[in-house]
Amino acid sequence: VQLVESGGDTVQPGGSLRLSCVSSGSVGNIYVMGWYRQAPGKQRELVALIGRSGNSEYSESVKGRFTISIDNAKNTAFLHMNNLKSEDTAVYYCCAATDVADSRSLYWGRGTRVTVSA
């Protein structure tokens, strides 16, 4: 599975962005996709996850501001980010988990940078 993120940019506080993650390869084995982020000097942290059926979960820090969605036909996951804050500044990584014959694997994209600054 290969993952390619896009959509990162520099925005002002209160602004919005939409990140995209296109998956390719053995996408039929993907059962969940998600977004993590890593701010300078900090550990990578979970932002949001979504299953193939659309069930999702969010970190408390983004709940109510970010929305994760998935277009199964296009093998693409999205992260809609509203009311961005300076603390949202980070590199955002897409991930996908596969389950093949009870063997699970996790794949990562290379990241897309989001900077929130006045």
C-alpha cells in the first residue's frame, strides 16, 4: 500500500484546510485509515481514524473542528480542518492499516505540512 498526502499549506488562525490522502496498491485489504500529526519537538499523535464503514474517532484536541471522511471509490481519505489554531501546526501523516489472513500491517505516507500563523 502506498499513501500520498496533499493539501498542506500556511493559513491564518481561524482558517480552513482540506488534506487528502490517496492510497494505491493492495487497497482492498485496508480496513482503517487515519491521520496523525507531529509538531516540532513533539511526538507523533493521533488526530482521527475512520473505518471503511465510515465509523470515526477523533482526538479531544480536534473534536468539533476536524472531520475525517473516506471516498472508498477513489481510495482517498480526507481531513477537513476548520477553525485552525496555532497549535495545529504540524506535519500531518496519513496512515492505513491492512488485515490479510489475520496479519496486520500499518503503512504511512510522507506527510504534508500545515502551518497556522498570523
